[in-house]
Amino acid sequence: MSEPAQKNNVMDIDAEDDNEIPDHVHGASGDTGYVWEGQFTGAWSMLDDNQEGQIINDLQLKEQVRKRQRLTSMTTVTDSIVRKGIIRFMYLILDLSAGVLQPVAHDLKQSRVSVMHEATSDFVKEFFDQNPLSQMGLIVTRRGLAEKILELTGGQKSMLTELKEIFDPSPRADDEPTPDPFGGDPSIQNSLLIAHSALQSIPQYGSREIVIAYSSLSTCDPGDVMTTIQLMKDSSVRCSVVALDAEMYVCKKLSHDTNGTYGVALHQESFKELLLAHALPPPTTTKQKNAFNITLIIPLDETSTNKNGIPSKKIRQFIFNIHSEIKAGGYICPRCKCKYCDLPTECTVCNLTLVSSPHLARSYHHLFPVAPFVEIDAPKGVDARTAGQRFDGTMSVGTDVNRIIELCGNMSKDNTLCCFGCLKHIPRENSLRLLCTRCEKVFCVECDGFIHQSLHNCPGCE
Amino acid sequence: NPFDKKTRLAVESARENIQLLVVLLDTNPYIWGKRRSDQNQPSSYKQNLKTLINFSQFLNHVLLFTNAYLSSNSKNKIAFIAAHPKESKFLFPHTSTDRVQSENATTTTTGEQDLLRIVRSDKATEEFFLKEINFNTLRNTVIKQLEETFTETDDELVVKGSSLAGAFSRALCFINRLEREKPIGTTLNSRVLAFQVSPDISMQYISIMNAIFSAQKMNVTLDSCILSTEDSSFLQQASYITGGVYLKPLKQEGLIQYLLSVFIVDKSLRGLVQLPVQATIDFRAACFETKKQIDLGYVCSVCLSIFDQHKWSCSTCGVKFEVLQQVRTGAIQPKPKPGSQPTNNTQSK
């Protein structure tokens, strides 16, 4: 009953069922092996030797270059500063059809459910971290229908609890069987229509977005999905799709027409990466007009309790409209004197947006990013003439390119450079050295990654 | 019950913890020099300034505090950064002019040479973690580097104020490196203690906020000790957001008492000690033009600049704003067209 013997007569004794998805696939060299082994086949052909015949050990350098390439693909400096949509209103559409019950890859038994749960939770956290002034809602589609689970809200906690409820539902108290949350066919048109009607009431300064996490190969729609795509395009809603299964024409047309992005995940990590890329603000379309946004900045109320729970000064009890809880301390809207326990929110009485200055400050790094650093050493096999070309497109307007090229030339012979951020000595062999074009200080690869992804400040330019 | 579970957990987990404290010293020569000259003036003005200490007294307090900190636990580590007007500078561990000293260079003590070697190669950061820091070496290095810092000062740049944001960013890069290279199985608890005498510079607001959010993500607390006469709203926000302590001592000549009772407490033990709290933190932003603190304001949707009055175009990024609904309903007067008189009616357009 077992499978016929494979090429080199290795029997898979663990295979109990004919229909079981095979663990082993044919590797690049023709032997059976796991998929992850593919990246190590033929590693000997990548070794090089220098003039004396010794093998050059530049694995470390290659790893650093790879790390850096991932970073620079995300940030590019162009001549004009691209305007970004900072105040975003996004609907996350999840495809919970039968496709989500499939396993992730043919040699992993994990199903797409857990991958989706983890990736979407991380995405929600990252989204609210990068865009504190934005709001997010949740729509799911299964069995041919689409359902709005959560309206647009600025609260991270409610999104996370809803996601947990879907993917990992707590057992009900009574003995009723819980309805199966996954299954059926997804419907792109229905979910787009729901999102569209919900996004109609958004003011014009906000950037309207939809991100679909899709895991099927088809869509089951009541009408013509192309008219819906045209409707999205006319209302300037930016739709993007991140797919766990193969590429689909409908998704491609949708994302292309509405200026969104379409990504197909190769494996779990790439799905997460593709999804997290949407946490960064997108460039705005020309249709969006600028407008004022009346916002409010509220002082922290005097009667807030300190960390130990001991109230300072007076003790005043508040009753909050939304939760009807009694709590000491909170925020007061300056126009209608309504009480709120958390910021940022929208005042329910007078419709004023309530924020505090750290929320605005969190978005400043999107508007004033750090310029990418340039490599001091020219890549191997490049002559001096074309070496300067690697600076094209990486420097902001106004930097003296010739001076930088000269500086790099001087520094590349120097073996005593230390990283300005962490004081590590970066030897000339085998490691990348990076230069900030404004303050002319040298940094190592780890500091470069840290500065551009997390810190958003160059320590030398301050 | 003094031996409840929380205390026991805090004490036990301290065994595998390494504490790292990065001290940021504000070395603005203009302000410290002015204090010294004011102190030397023989007038009644001097009485008012009696509580402001000068730099050598300040350094004495700080070094005494450092000795106590290093003695309290053999695993405590420390680093010093000077926030100078031109740029920030690492006082300890130190590399001379950012370049590796040649092997033949002579140094005053062998301890310094060891430390230089330690910092540079990543294999030997293990020594930084495993070896105890010698206070004498530290004191000599810090004093020597401070002398060099003050003699290098360029007079023109001094009045700009010190680069606290730069020093803080460098501290975070250093902590990031040590987190990556620490010995397996240890946890590194890091905090930053900043001393400030210069006033806040509004240009540095964005940089300081970026650094604060990054510190919050890395679980680094920022404590601040203000030795200037005014409060610093940037450091108030920084300490609040990262969960640190903000202190403005009333009597600066007793600074060592404040340091030994408040700033020497480890992160894990802070829940057990009653530390000074901030009564009100002023989170209100200031209008970008009038610099007044505002409650209710307008924000440009493109560049997030804050204004306290309705405007027709943003002064930071230059975009023109669209007509609001308020104009249509008459709540705000419409923009007067050139050549015609401004209308006063409240009718909708």
C-alpha cells in the first residue's frame, strides 16, 4: 500500500496514508531532502580564492550585505519628498474560507489559521504603533458572505480581542456547539462593498485603505466584481492584497487599479513581512485634498493616580459614558467637558478628535526620515569610474557628492575605524562600513539597522 | 508580609541580571562657566545662587554616586557620555578620536589598555560583562576625557545648547550592541540617567521623541535629574513615557543624598520603594507660530504642524487648505477675495 520506491530506493516508512502530503521532495541536486535544505546545496561553488590561493572567508560580509539589502529595499530617497498618508482609516479583510484550513507549505503541518492569527495580531500592534492617529476595522468573509466584525476604531485592544475570538475562541459556557468559524467560499465583492459603505463617511484628509489577507484561489460573488473594482477606484480607496495561495487575476487587477500592492507569500515569514509592510504609511494619491483637521490636545487631569495607586491631591470620581465605570483620573474634552479614559479617541458629543502630543510625535519620523547611509568600500570587481555611481539615488538633494566620494576613498584604506554609535571596531576585511552623508561619521551594520528601523535619529547629526 | 512572592521573585531574578547604567552628563561650558563666575561675584546676588553648584562640585557628587553604585553589586556596569554642544562624546568606555590606538601606544595604567581592547572586539565584550569595573580606572578616565572635552570647545557653537538627543541616541546604540553581545543566559536591565543644566531646545523635540519611543520599545527607562532653574518639559515627558523618575532637587548642594536615595534603585526594586512622582505632566503642545501652549488647535494633515488659529495655508509645508464646512455654515469668515470687500453675512455659500 505504500508509495512506489523513489529514485534512490529510499522507502518512506512513516507514510501511513497514500493521500498524506509527502514530507520529502526532490531537492535541487536530485536527492530527496527537505525544502529548507535547498538553500545549502551547492555552497562550495560560492567559495572564492584570492591571489595567494587562500580561501576568502566572506560569509560574514555576505550576511551583512543581505541584511542591508532587506533594509534598503524598504526605504529609498528620491529627489522630491513623497507625501504620505499619515491619518489612515483601514479595513482589514480576512478570508476565513476553506482555503484557510489548508496547511501552509507541503512540508509543514501547521495550518494557515495559526499563521494568519499570529501575523494579523503582530500587524495590528505594529499599525497602531506606527500610526497612532489612525483607525482600523475588521471584516471577515466566509460561506459566500461578508460580515463586519468591528467598526473603525482607534483601540488596539478591541481589535486584538476580536481577532482572538475568531481564531482561538474561548469555549462557551453552555453546551451548544460553537459554529464552525471557517469554511465555504470567500466573496471579494461583498467584503469590498461593506468596506466601501463604511469608508464613505470618512473626512477627506484621511487616507482610505483596505488590506485583504486572502488564502483561496477563487471568489464567489453575486454580481460583477469588476464594477466594484471600478467603484473603489472612483472613491479613491487604496486596496492591497496579501495572498497565502497562488496569484489571482482579480486580486491583481484590484490592487493595480487602486494603486495598492499585491504580494504572494512564499512561506510563513514572507507572509508576515508582506503584511507588516502595510503598517508603514503609503504615498498619497493626487485626488486627496488637504484639509484642516480640528484636533485637540488635552492636559492630563490633576487627579490622576500615580503608579502606586495612591491618588494625589484631590480625589474625584468620574463616571465614563462608554464603559459606565467609576475611575479616578482621565482626560476631559476642552470643548464639551466630556470625560474619557484613553486617548486618542473622538469625542462622542462634539465630534472633536482628541490626541496628546506624543501621538503626533510618533508620526514625525515618517515625515522626516533619516537618509540612508552609503557604503565606504566599493563592491568587488568594480572599477573606480563606476564606483561613484553607487551613490546615485541614495543621497538627498544638496549633498556634495564629490566630497563624499573622496572621503570614501580615503576611508576605505583605513583599518582603524570604529562605529560611532556603539564603539565597535570595524576591520576593513569582511565587514560593511557605512557612512552618514550629513555628519560624515562611520557606523556598523547593526547600528545602521537599528537607526533606520527603530531609532530614526542619526546620533552624529544631532 | 515582607517575604511575599513579588519580593522573592524580584530578589531571585536579580541573581542572573546585569544592571547597566548609562550616565549622560550635560557639559555645556557656557552655563557651567557662568555659574562659576556668578559664584565668585562678591555681592548679595551670590546668596540667591547659593543653591546652584558648579561643575567640580557636581562631578564630585557624581563620582561618589558611581562608586556607591559599583560597590552595591559586583555585576553592575556603567558607561558615561558627555552631551557637549557640538556632539556627544563617550567618556567611558573610551576610544581616542574614534580610532584604534596602535599596539605600541603607551597608556597611564594597564587597566585603560584592557578596557580599550575590550570595547573594540565583539568577542571580548564577554570580558566587559564578566570582569568587574575598577573605580579608580573609571575615575581617571572620566576626568581625563572631560579635560580634553573642555579644551576642544569651539566658542561659536556653545550657545546652541547641548546635544542631549545625540547623547541619548548614542546610549541607545550602545545598549543595543550590548544586548546583542551579552553572554547567553543573562538578562540585561538598562537604564539611562541624564543630568541637565541647559534649557530645552525646540529644534531637538522630534529627535528626543524618536529616541524616547525607541527606548520604550527596548525597555530602557530614562531618569532625569534637572540642575537648571527651569523645568524641562522634554525630560518630563521622557521620564513619564519610559517609566523613569524625574527629579528637580530643591537643594543642589545636597545632590549626593538625592542620588543615593532615588537614582541608585534598580529597576526590579522600584516597585518596592516610594520614589518621587510627577504631579502634572504637561502634554500640551505649543503652537508652531505663536509658541503658546494650546488646548484646542488645528493640525495640518500633511506635515502635522500645530496652529492655534484657523489659517488658509500651512506655514511649514506650504500647502493650501480646502474650504471647510465651517465656512459654508458661517462659523468662520471666508477668505476675502482681493479687490472686493470682505463680506459680513452669515448666509451659507
